[in-house]
Amino acid sequence: MDRADIIDKAFRDKVRSGALPTGQPATDALAPHDAVEIFHAQCLSRNLDRRSRKMQAEGHGYYTIGSSGHEGMAAVAAALRPDDMAFLHYRDGAFQTMRSARVPGTTPAWDMLLSFATSTEDPMSGGRHKVLGSKSLAIPPQTSTIASHLPKAVGAAYSIGLAKRHRPEHRVLAEDGLVMCSFGDASSNHSTAQGAINTACWTSYQSVPLPLLFVCEDNGIGISTRTPQGWVAANYAHKPGLKYFHADALDIYDTYRAARDAAEYVRSRRKPAFLHLSMVRLYGHAGSDLQQAYLSKDIFEGWEADDPLLHSARLLIDAGVLSPDEVLAIYQDCEDRCTRVAEQVVTRPRLRTASEVMASLLPPARDNTPTNGPSPEDRASAFGSDLKAMASPQPMNKLLNWALTDLMLEHGEIIMMGEDVGRKGGVYGVTQKLTERFGPDRMIDTLLDEQSILGLAIGMAHNGFVPMPEIQFLAYLHNAEDQLRGEAATLPFFSNGQFTNPMVVRIAGLGYQKGFGGHFHNDNSLAVLRDIPGVVIACPSRGDDAAMMMRECVRLAREDQRVVVMVEPIALYPMRDLLDAKDGGWMSTYPAPDRRIALGEVGVEGDGPLALLTYGNGRYLSTQAAHDLAAEGIDTRVIDMRWLAPLPEAGILSALEGAEKVLIVDECRSTGSQSEALMALLHERSDLPHARIAAEDSFIATGPAYAATMPSRESIAEAARTLWSAT
């Protein structure tokens, strides 16, 4: 017999017989009406769980991690306001059913069962995933990646105070609101959770406002691994800057009291709190989980005897709020409603085609108040003596700095954050003077944690800001890339475009720093970014392009709500000369602020029959090689892709018109590089003979061999000669 049916029968029998578990009596924390409302939400959540398991058994449901045992979260929802944004643990069905009861016009049974059935009418994901979430309930949908939502909860909470001082046009969160984030006891051990909570403590310790309520749902087990008794309290009860609260989540009165007190502390003090709830897990981890394979029967039967619905029934009956018959009537009404609604939702349409699935990969465009750009007076005040220097050619790092200044003058919702971006001005000087120009509120020096940097950006984007996080070096992205892959990029997909987190991520990367840093400062692989659906990747090669592409990146984020990554080639930041020392051939003047390079627009120099198709440092080296080849009578054209994702196929093919052969020059490692996609494009869409030169599948060394594994001016020219002479 299914444990869900065993627990259902036990609930009914024990309520009828009065054989209820013992516990503390009801208190005055809840009025009778509120207690009944919470119990109703608990019963609805329980029966939604039961119905989802039956739907799966009948072939109509597909995902059955449930909330049974965690119904105490209904009391947490009752203690918060419906506009307090909630990033939920996947066992928080009762939180959503309770919040729905406080928001007119919502239909929790219908909405959640549509999600279980993966119907296109699911109001959250449109049938793409079984997720908790609702736009009207201020519950963004969550992925199944463990604890990955905690960093963005920190960011969203931080944004509330910042929005008071720099109100973004598309602000969502109330000035006196708070952000709630829930997770399991096992998840609290994850490095992402540890980092996010540490960031919250670090922030609070400095008395920076952070109205954030962490809720740890401690059922004592993570799938099959038990949590040591007392571990959560020992780990979190005495952290600096973090107030600790505890409640028995089997008791709705005690849970409501603790949640109310914690929320009041967070809301009034603007400081984070940690609410630790003791719970039980019913039914095992998921529908396919056979807990008897790793737990003795007495353990999970003990949990079942402490069913939170039995405790709620005891409290309500002993307090004279409900009779046993009224308790059972509420429970039965919820089951009947779930059964009736389930019969309808299984007939509703589901996604069928690739185009239907992919329809929400890209977020919808949004309207913004038009702007004419910064005034001459504001520019003069911000730039000072730099205004005169704009008439002279400059390297990329200087032109990027000026472009960022103009953009921040024009758009007050742009906030930059990262390691050393503020007072120091960045490792390579790209953000110099920006703190003096815009203040520390808009130039945030963060702690050294890339997950928290990206999470800060994601959370702030939830509240209408256009964040520009900086990752100091490309290799530093790898311990945090799930914040882009699992969180930022998936949000519009799993919310059917209802939630978005537009941003421009700046990453200093790629190779060719002369003898400096080795692999960790010269990572030459972008594969970690290229395969993330919906993410735009920009890679400029010269300062004027960088400035105009940065403007387009910001436009894509502000107007089209895209997640954009600009990879800035470190070796080209200071590059001045092209062919000879002091020739200044790689510098350019600052483009007028209204000029930009559109997404998909490629750059072309020359019109020769041999095309060198490249990007980033490859454009610089290919331009040098083209000079050498011209001296030998081989005319070339250098095509700079500029945009690496989505691949600018139309622009590339147009730039190849009139060419006779194509050499792809790719500074990234051969395996997983852009050159693979370009070879496939030319094979499928062109008859032109083509070849490639790419970096070796190797890490980069420090010292004289810093460029030994990557294309060079000489090796590009030699590969071009070989291709050109081939018959």
C-alpha cells in the first residue's frame, strides 16, 4: 500500500477516534479564523501531493517531490505579507496555498494541478516544469539546483534599501517589504547556501540594510543522509549579524509566533534573520524514492505518527475551534476539490513542438521611459578633463570607462558590483573614477565570492535595476556559473516570461597577457557560456567597438530584458600599437554617445578573396597577419564576429560574399570553441573551402611560453598561405 494512502487512512482514523499525538496546547498567537485558514491551506497542500502521486501512477503527472510533512510553512506564509517576495524550497506547497488564500482571484488547486499535469495553461511555467511560483503571489519559480536561489535572495533584499535612494523605473518590491528564502537542512550545507548566508552576515555586520528572512526547513534528512542532531542550530544560532529564531513546525501556533516575530525583526531592523523550523518528512524524498531501502521502518513510522495535520487537528479540537467532524469535513472537501480539478486538468493541452517549448527562452521586451541621454552639463561635471582627451585616440580600457560613465549618467538604474570595481577602479582600470562620479551605492565593492556577486545582480534585477556585475577573471566564473546557467538564464523560461533578471555581466578574460598569471588569469575557453540558451555573448576587439557594443549590451538588458555577457579581452585593454612600436595603430577615438553596434552586426576590414573569420585577440593578430600576407600579394578581408552568441550567421554569410576561401582564427581551445560552430556553419551554408586554426587543448603557462598554445601572427599567416595555395 502506498505510504500516502496509509498516512491518509491514519489521519482519518485518528481524528475520528481521538487518538491524536500529544503536544503543547494552542496559544493566543492565532485567532480562531486564522488558525482554520492555515489548516485549510495545509489540507489543500496535502491533498495536492496525494493527487499528484495518483496522476503520475495514471500517466498524467510527471514530478512528485511533495510538501507533505512541511505543511507548517502555511503558518509562515500567514505571518508574511503577500507582497514579500518569496524564493521557495521545493517542499513549500503549503506556503503557496496559504498565500493564495490572502490574494483574491487566485485558484491554487487549479493552478498547481495544471503544473503537475504540465499543461500549457499552467499559469507559471506554461507546462515547462512542475514549479511552485506565481506572479501575483510574488513567488518566482525555482529550479531544482540545490540552494542556488539563496544568493539572489540576498540581492533582492539588498535592492530594497538601494531602491529608496535610487528608485528604478521598474521597481517591484515595497520600501518596507522583506524577502523570504526557504531551503532544507541538507541544502544549508551546500557551498552556495554557506556563501549566501555568509554574504548576508558580512553585509549586516556593517549595518547595511538587508531585510531578509532565511527559513530552514529541518526534517532531519537529505534524501537518504541524516542530518546530525542539533547541527543546524549549532551552525546558525550564533552567526554575527544574523538573528536566530526557532519553532516546532508541527505546531501552527508556535510556527506562526516565531515567523511573526522573525518577520517583525527583519522588517523593523532591516537585518537578516534565520528561522529554524523542526519538521518531519512524509512519503520519502519523491514518488520514486523507496525510503524503506535506507531507513528502518520505525523511523518513518515515527515521522508519520507526528504528521503535522494530526497536530493541527489536535490543537484546533482541544482549543474548541473545530470539532472532529469539522476537521474531517475540511480535509475531505480539499480531497474532493483536488480530485474534481485533476479530472479536468488532465484534458488540457500540453506542449508538443520545439517552438512551443522554446517560446519563453527569450524574455519579452518592456517599455522604458525615453531618454535623450545625459546633458552636456552633466557630462562636463562627470568627465572633467577627460572630455578634452576624447578627441585623441585611446586604448580599450579608457574607452570602456567613458562608455560606462555615459551609460550610468543616462540610466540611473545601472548598478555595478564586483571585487575591486569601486575605489581601486578594477584590476585593469576600466572602472576608475566611477566611484567618484556615482558614489559607492552604484559602484559596489563586494566580498570575494563570485556566486554572491552574480546572485546580488540577479536579485537586484528582480527589483527593476540593470545590474552590471564584474567577474575579475574568466577562470573565476567557473565556481559560480550555475548562477547564470541555472538561475538567470532559466528564469524567463520557467516563468513563461513573467519574471526576468536582465543584466550585463562583464568578464575580463581570454589569453595573451605577456608572461602574467598563467591559466587562472588567461582562461581561453568560452564553452561554459556558449551553450546556455538565451544568453548573449559579446566580445569586442578594439576600444571603439567595445564602447558601442557596451551600449548595445545595456540596451538589450534594459529594453529586451536579456542576460548579456561581455567578455573583454584582457590583453587588448591597454593595447596601443599594431605593427610597430608607438604606431598607435590599435587605438581609436571615443565614438559619439548615440552610436552603437547592433546585436548580430559583424565588422569587416578589406575585401580580399581570402577571409580571416575571427573575434577578440584573433582580430588583432589577423590584422597583423593580413599586413604580412598583403606584402606577398595575398589580399584578405578580416571579419570580426563581435557577437559570439547567438552566432551572427546572417552577418557572417553576408560578409563572406565575394570571398573565395575562409580561414577561421579562434584563440579558444579547439574542443568546444567557436571554431566548431563556424566550421559547421560553413559546411552547411556555404560552398567556400575553409579551414581553421585554434588554440591547443591545453591550459596556458606562465612566463615566456604564455602564448605558445594559441594562434600567433606567424601561425595565422602560415595557415592562410597553406589554405590559399591549396587546390
